[in-house]
Amino acid sequence: MNLNVNNTNYEVNVPSEMPLLWVLRDVLGLTGTKFGCGVGTCGSCVVLSGNEAIRSCSTPVSDCADKKIVTIEGLSNDMTHPLQIAWMQVGVPQCGYCQSGQIMSAAALLMTIPKPTDEDIDREMSSNICRCGTYNKIREAIHIAAIG
Amino acid sequence: MKENNNNSTNFARREFILGISATSAGVLIGLVNPFSGTAKLFAGDEKKFLEFIPNIWLEVKKDNTIVVTCSYSELGQGARTTTPIIIADEMDAEWEMVKVVQALADTKYDSQSTAGSTSGRSSLNTLRQAGATARTMLITAAAQTWGIAESACKAQLGYIIETAGSRKLSFGELVDKAATLPVPNANQVKQKDPKDFIYMTKGKHPIDTADIITGKAKYGIDAIVPGMKYAAVAMPPAIGASVSTYDDTQTKAIPGVIKTIKFSNYIAVIADNTYAAFMGVEALKVNWNMGSNANLNSAQITKSLTDKIGTLPSLPTNTAKTIEAQYSVPYLAHAPMEPMNCTVHLQGSKCEVWVSTQNSQGVQSTVASAVGLSSANVIVHTNLSGGAFGRRNGTDDAQKAAQVAKQAGVPIQLVYSRKDDIRNGYYRPASIHALKAGLDASGKITGWIHKGVFAGSPGVSSPSYSIPNIQNLNDSGITVIPTGAWRSVSASQVVFANESFIDELAIAAGIDPLDFRLSIAGTRIKTVLNELKLRSDWTKPLPKGSGRGVAVFSGWSGYAGHVVEVTIDSAGKIKVDRVIAVCDVGFAINPIAIESQMMGNVIDGLSTALIAEITIDKGIAVQSGYSSYKWLRIGDSPKMEIYILQSGGFTSGVGELGFPTVSPALCNAIYNACGIRVRSLPISHTPLVTDVEDKENFSNELSLYPNPFTDELNIRIGSDDGSPTFLNIEIHDILGSTVFQRSFAGNLSGGIIHKLNLNELASGVYFVNLSAGNKIFKGRAIKK
């Protein structure tokens, strides 16, 4: 099947039920999208499908055939996405493992709510766990990105 | 700012340099101990040096970059940022000159164990000396070049400048000269006055941030080796179970599965990708020898702990009032975001390993022993760790990956599932703490007895105050469930008990809990308490239903405390409004990293106090993922204020310092808010309401039974409204998060019974909202 990831078309020969996460990581070598739980509870694997944040660990690759998938590697070519700029400015990460999922979830949030309130952020980002506890810095960075 | 952290690149580059030196008749001076090293010489055509290497920690290159080697693991605590900060500060380098590379596992760095909050404080002096040595040699090189005294030169932002003149040479320009100089003895090297530090004072954001936010950062699980296959494992269904026989017919039918390999207590499935490996494990039919723990459960473990409490000794005779209380805490899993994993490439007499670990030298010896090589032939690349919290001291993932790679004959990346991670790791032990103390007629403490019984190694320690007649008594109950270090180790349990009990003593003595602590605290704890008092507006009254609690503690050479503010609503839901954290770290190496560690400690402290626990049934953890082993989400993260005090004279650890006082400060705040003393964690088990009937908040028409319930909860509505409607059931936890939701068509008449299967929910107190149109029925149920 054909898969469009970060504006590149890939022809992948995998079982249709294989979750997008493992196609990205193990087949295409795009390891920026992370495996955290495998069952859609932690948000480490979030990527964009069009304007929508999806959990790639629980999305069969066949669901993505006619979609434009964007991963952390494709968010911008040169680290100029407002969220990346804000993440640099605030210095959000600790271990950093969950952050690509956090950023991709935040990217989807800003596409639907360009100027989110704290409540919007808390609601829309509630499915992304950060074990290091960077939540307050994530909130701060999303506000900065929304203004910028 | 930083070099690609893919260690294999760095390794190849080193080999390349060594290769050239061996074939170009150059002189290569080996690096034997950290401070006897000197340049790698290249006596080729130009008789020039490529780099100046005064010691194993840094190299200065002609292009003016300084490559700093980080010997400790990066777990999110900031080792890869703090290491170059120290060296750049001592060298007077420009920050942008600095790149960091990760050291391979190697005893030349001494211990690389990144545990016990040691990486910053134990390396500080060594790294300062390394940087100061380099600066001294660059100054000598400039002085010799200009024919002036060294005292007439100084280092400044990447240059050596003539103090009284205008001449200057960049570090890069001085490489040729500096590389020929002998490394000075330690007593000839003067470290900077701490007041002149520029990077340590303000700190730096994590050096890997840019890589992290572009997906380039390489964690253990991101290793890719040509020809690599993926492995997942069928883990024992009870601690101590072993494999008897198994049938892999269905596993082998899964596209991508290559083979299965049996080991004594697990079966590996090897596949073309991780997904096929995981599916292959699910499809295995295994007959396990269940072993001796197959019927073990939490109730038995708890009983083994309480049975050993016994009778506590007597208090001194001047005791006028005796106070006793018993506290308990559960097992905790680490659950780092990156599941345990390891990649092993065995190549005959050499083995290469990529891993996220706190214990790279431990991985080296574990793998060496598993594949039958000497440690010297095992090359361990320490990739970034996606969290650790003590879990990555263990090398069980590396051992399995090495065992599988040896049998499979191909490079193997072995990954645990989240379920494997939570059920088959090791835990912070559960423990029970019996405390007894006396107050004399004036409210002063006469004696303090603390007996702790642990489902693992015991570790009762004294509270951080001046208290007479302290007796710490330790014992262990059932210890067959594997336990090990978890952020702050035994302080995580002991300080909860100590700092809750101090609060109970203060209340018994009729003295404000913070003032009571001040009256028995030493100088540095007093400073922390006074800062907390000031920053929290401690004496300012809070609205009804809200409360403040305080706790303080000394450990890892530092001092810390928290004030937590909570609001308990009339239904018993809790909201943490604000957390004030104060730490005295002596001398701060990187305040930005300290702030992050303190924030992380607050989230860990609140999560473990409120909702997280591991319970055991049939010899294994009941929990299997983040929906049953719960952690705070962003909406639960309170306002935080972090104050870093620097009283000087020491450097403390910070990764664990800020954890132990969060849970007692929270429970003390709950007591202050509603008068309920929570002595058992997690708090979610304790209804935070005094009025159990609570007609105001809970509806008469709604019955929930059985209550408490085990797996199934029945809902009955005593209404006579038979009109069709949509019913919506939502269940919230004590933080107000929705943990269950179901909508269906129906009506409210006839006492409809809905049976909900809630076996996925963790034990604790839950709030049930049933809405139909504009009618809302509320109730509360407790899951056992």
C-alpha cells in the first residue's frame, strides 16, 4: 500500500492491521514517534493524520492509506514550527521521550483552537502522560506558541 | 551545540583517528588516567595536531569546538547538560563552542552508575579540575607564544587574552601549542572562584532539546543495526514461574514471525518487526510451572507486615501524653515512558550493545557473562533513557537481549511490552510503619519510636530534627516480590510516616505544625521552613474546605520541604491548588535542571500519594498499564513555585531530594482542610468526607451496590419517570477525571438495574453521575 508520511510517498508491504507506529519505526526507520504503552493510553505515539491527532500504536496502517501523516520529523524542516520554537524557549523536556507525542497533540490542538485557555490545554492534552512531570512547562510553551 | 549522540558515529571517529596515527608514524600517547593524558600526536606532513586532549573529559579542536564527554547516563536529570556546563565554566569557554558526546561503558571513568542522585555532585570537582587544567594549559600556550608571563594572560569566552594588552588567541588557535605541553599537576591548577561562574549560576536548558523536538534524539529503543531483528518475550505469569512446555504453531503463522526460543523462565519470539513479535507472544500457548508464589496476594503480604509490628517499647517516664499511629504505603512500579529494551549485536569475539540504562558498566558485565565474552570485548553505547527512576539500574533487559542474540545469530532488539514492564520488573516495596511518641507536660517530645516492616529491604531512618530517645526498628515481611531502588528509595516510605506523625504530634501539642517543626529543627531545616512559611503565606487563613500542609526533610546532602494547598469539596473530591517547594542544595550546578527535577518530584509525589499503587494477586501485579497504574495528567498538575536556596559549602543531589516530603505535606493539608487523617496511601482509598450520608451531594434515588464493590457495580434508579430518554453514566475518580463513560437509550422508571463491569478500575473512591435529560443523579462507590 501507499503511505504518505511527511509529504513523502512510501510503498509499504505490511499486513493491513499492523499499527502505523510500527510501520513508522520498524519499516520506515522514523523513530521520532515513540512506543509507550501500545494501547492508546499514554500518547507517546501521537502523530497527525490531516488535522487530527491520532494514536499511531492503535491505528491500523490501512486506515492511513489515503491520509497525509505528519510525524515529529515532519513538523517543520528547520525547527521553525511555533511549538518547536516555544519548546526551545521554555526548555520543556526532561527525559524527552514523551515530548514528540506531546508536541504533535499540541499541534492538533492549535489547529482547532488557535488560542487555547488553560482549560482547553488540560482537556485536549489529558491523554498524554509525562512521567518526568513537565506538564506546567508544556502548558507554558503551548501558550507561547499560540501567541507567536 | 551538540554532536550527534549516536555513539557509534563517535566510536567510528575515534577508531579513524587511531587508525591514522598507527599508519602515519605518529606518536600516540595513551590516555591512562583522567589527568595524565595528553594530545594524540599526528606527525604527518604538517607535523600538526588535530586536537588538544588534556584529559579524558574534553578535547579542544582547531575549529574552536570543545567536545565534552559525559560519563553518566542521561535520564532526564540533565547529566549531558550539566557536564559541559561545569567544564565550559571552568575553561571560560563560549557556551556555543561546546558539544557533548556520550562515553562508552568504561572503568576509566570510575563508576558510571547513575543512581542515588550522584551524577552532578560526585563529578563536580573532577569536571572542574578537568576544565581548569585545560584553561591553565591554554594560558601557558598563549604566554609562551607571546613570550610573556602566564600571570599576564587570562581566559575569556573562548579566547586567551593579554590582560593588559590587546593580543588574543582563540582556544582553537592554541591547540598546536597546548598539545605539546605537559599536563600540570593538580596543585598547579587553580579552579575558579564560584562567584565568577557564568553558566552554573543561571543554568542551561537541556542540551538535547533540539534533537528531542525534531525526533532526532536517540533512545535505546531507537537503535537500528543493519540486519537487526526484533524480539518480544512471554514473561512468567507469576513471580518465580518457569516454562514447562509450549506450542508456537499459531505464533509461527503470524506474518513476520521468524522463530521462537525457549529459556528457563521466558520465551522469546523473533520477528521482522516489533508488532509481529508482540503478536507472536500473544499467540503462544505456554504451560508454565507456576512455582511457589502462584497463590500469593496483597492481603497475605500486608498480613506478613502487620504481624511483625509487635509491641513497641515504652517511652521515657516524663511522658505525659502518648501518641501512636500506623501508616502504610503500597508497592510502586517505575513505569518509565520508554519500556525496557536493549539492542545486542554479537560479532564473534566482540559484542556491541545499545541501551538506555542507569548502569552501563552493569550492562557490560551482564552481557559479557550472557554471551561468554570478557567485559573488555563488550562495547556498550548508552543512549538517552526515556525515564528511569531506579528501574534502569536493573540489567534484566540487557541480559535477555544478549541471551536471545546469542541463540538467534542475528542482531536483536528486544523490547518489553508495557505489561511486561509493570508486571515483571521490580518495585518500591510496600511497607507498614508503627510510630509512637510522647509529649511532656509542656508539649515537648520525650521520645520517638518508629518500627517499619517492609516487603523488601528495611530502611527506617530518623526524622530530620533534634528529638531525644529515638529508636528506629526495622523488619521485613514477605519479600518474594522483587523490589529495588525507586526514586528516593526508603525515604519514599519513611518520610511519609515521619512527617505525617510529626504533624500529629504538633496537633496533639496544640501547636501550629510549622512552628512545632521550627522548634525542633536545626539551622538549615529552619531556613527551609522559614522560606516555606514566607512563600506560602502560611499564616494567612484559607477558605473553608481548603487547607495547607508542610513537610521537610534532609537527604542526599541537601535539605528540602513542601507546602501543599488543597481544596476538598463537600463530596470528597480533592484538588491540589498549589505546591511550594523549597530546597537548599548548597551550591547549584544548573538551577534550570534543579527546577525541573523539583517539578518532576512534585508530580511523582502527588501521583503516588493520590492514585498510584501496585497490588498483587496470584503471584503477580494486578496492574498492567497506565489505565490501571495511574499517574497524574496535565489537568491535575497544580501551580508550582520552586525556590532554590544556596547556603554554600556543599552540593546536594536533587533527583530524589524533592520527592519524600510531597506525600506527607499533602496528607497534612488534607487533615488541615477537612479533619481526616490519611495514614494509608494511595489517598484514593480513603473517602475524604465526614458526612457519609451526605444528602446534599448524593441522590436518594440512586443506589449503588454492592458498596464497596469488587469488579461489578449495580446501579438502580428509584424514579417513576417512564418517558424514553438517553441515559449517560459517568464515573469520576477523586481528582474529578472521567474514568468510565457509557450512554444508552432507556427510561428512569421501575428501578432499572444496570450492571457495570469495572474490573479495569484501580481500587479507590469513585463518584457516579447518571444523567437523563436535565436530571442528574449522583452517588459514591468504593472499589475494593
